[in-house]
Amino acid sequence: MKAEIIAVGTEILTGQIVNTNAQFLSEKLAEIGVDVYFQTAVGDNEARLLSLLEIASQRSNLVILTGGLGPTEDDLTKQTLAKFLGKNLVFDPQAQEKLDIFFAQRPDYARTPNNERQAQIVEGATPLPNETGLAVGGVSEVDGVTYVVLPGPPSELKPMVLNQLLPKLMTGTKLYSRVLRFFGIGESQLVTILADLINNQTDPTLAPYAKTGEVTLRLSTKAVSQEKADQALDTLENQILDRQTFEGISLRDICYGYGEETSLASVVVEELKKRQKSITAAESLTAGLFQATLADFSGVSAIFNGGFVTYSLEEKSKMLDISEQELKEHGVVSEFTARKMAEQARLKTQSDYGVSLTGVAGPDSLEGHPAGTVFIGLAHAKGTEVIKANIAGRSRADVRHIAVMHAFNLVRKALLSD
């Protein structure tokens, strides 16, 4: 089924309101296996809406109109659809009764003739009762095309869609999705590696999305059950994860988790909790962002007692007991400093894992290092490792954010190897 959404309302075109209804409808229709091919916004103008309906009727099986069901003269959606279909408007008894009750309970409200418009539907349409408002919706089927009219206010549209419309449109299949999250690869490289799968996809499908510092892949399939969906998604996932990067690294090793809400930090925190391991950090350029990210998760006190923010050379020396002379000799942006910060933070807090971050957030260079140069250390029972990340061409905020992601990824890999 090819679906199309037409949002009616001049206020959408002038930017006075945001068309959140289209996003909600697209999401809910996809969940029941209905594909939305077009989204359009049109003002409160009969001629323009008629022209859109003519186009929509030729290219879509399902045309959903939102907005324009109110009592005022510019609320013309039902009237225009009726004209397009060559039908009259008639009153829905249930909607009329709701109008009667509404005004009977509010004697101070004047009932005017235009209020009656809200109880009208296109002749022959199946009414969609409005649980939270007065304007009734409707479903009309003409010449193989289904036309739906819905109210504009989200508080009225959403319950009507969820409780009235979707049950009528159920196709027997639903859309099931799985999100894979990758850190350590860019979108362009991942797309190149998976080019044949992307170019030849039918069902299931895959779509890459670039986010700050990471890439996600959404795998989707239409199926009659979760079990059938999992079979198709498992096959595609294994095809993906069996691939390697240009550097010969398995995609399985850089896929760190699943889901929209998952993050590197959440994966690491849960793993530390499960293993009852503690962590600390000494931060320079990130100024406590790693530790603040830890604190976003409930129950983190079980694994994190505290850490250090040592921005200046002097504070690195004083708070972490690192030789000031050695810091000056090696520089604060160095492998040596990252190593010492991680080791001393771990030692002073008696933690299982000690993380350090030092570098140049930008925009200026420091100690001869360009903006985006970051050293990240991790000290644990097996020793200390330091990585150098070049996060060039990014804003200060992005450099700090991605540096923290590198740090969590370093801990994640250490936990896996342990």
C-alpha cells in the first residue's frame, strides 16, 4: 500500500506551527507495514487542495488529510474532499450527540451554525469518533483509493489514529526494526563496505545514519511475527558483521550495541556493574565530561566514587602527584601525561580502571599539536595503554564529545578482553 499524507493549514506554511502529525503518522503507519511515499503541506485554499487530491489519487492507495476540520470558514478539508469525490456532507449521529452534550453542559457557550460542521462527514464515509474533541474524522473508499480525514490538534489526532484508524488499516504484517551501533568507522566507509547489500536490498532493508562520532544501521523487515522478523534480521545482521573495514578490522568488533537509546557509556556502565568493577577518571580537555556522563546513569555510585578535573599543568602535578618537571618536559598533550594521569587517578582512588583525557579541543593549537589532537589513557590490572585520536575539523564541543566516546570505547574493549 502506498500512503500519502497531506497536512492542511496555512499556519504550517508560515511556520507558526510544526507539522509533528506527519512524523507521528509515518512512524505508526510503518509499524503496521504501510509505506508512506509522500508528505505535503497545503494552505487553507480549496483550489490548491483540489489539485493535490487529484495528484494524490493517481499515485497513492491511501490519502490521509490532517487539519481543517474545525468550525471556522477556513476549515475546509471535509468540504473540499466531498467536492472532489462528488459527494455531499452528512451528519454523523454520534458526533451530533456529542455536540449536544457539550453545549448542554456549558450554557455560557453560544452554539452557532458553524459548530455543526464539526459533526459532518463525507457521505458514505465510515466515521472515526473523536475521543478528545468535537470534530469527527472519516474514512472513504472510492475507486480503489482510501481517503482519511483527521483533526489537526495532536491531542485529538493521536488517539483517533491509535484507537480508530490503525485497527482498520492493519495489513496482517508489521514492520520490525533493529538498530546496530558502530564506533570507529565513518558513514562513507561503512556504506562503501556494504554497497552491494544497500544497492540490492528488497526486504529486509538497511539504512545508515551518521551521528556525532558514530554510525548506526537500521535493519527493517515486514513480517507476521517477531519470530519471523528475527530470522530475516539475524541473517542480514550476520552478513553485515562478517564484513571487514579497509584496515582489516571486523565490523563485529566495532559494533558495540543495539537500539535507539543505547550508547557506549550505557554499555560500559552496565558491564562494570555486572562485573562489580570500579572506574575513575582524570580529565583535562574534557573538563569532567566523562565523569558527568557516568553520573547520568542511576546506580553509578556502585562503580564510581569520584575523580579529577586537572585542567592546568600545575593542577595535574598537585592533584595527581605527577612530577611538574616531567610534565613540562613531555608536555600536557602527550602520551606520557595521559599515561601518568590514568595511573595516578586509579592509584589514588583504588579503582579497577583509571581513564585519562588530555589534548587540544581548539580552535587554537597547543604545544605544537593541532586542534583535535587527543591522548586517552586507560590503566587497569593488566597495565596501561594510551591511544592517540585525531578529531580534526570539528567544533570544540564535538572534539570533547568524541574524545569521551573514545574513552568509553577503550574501557569497553578492555572489559571484553578481560
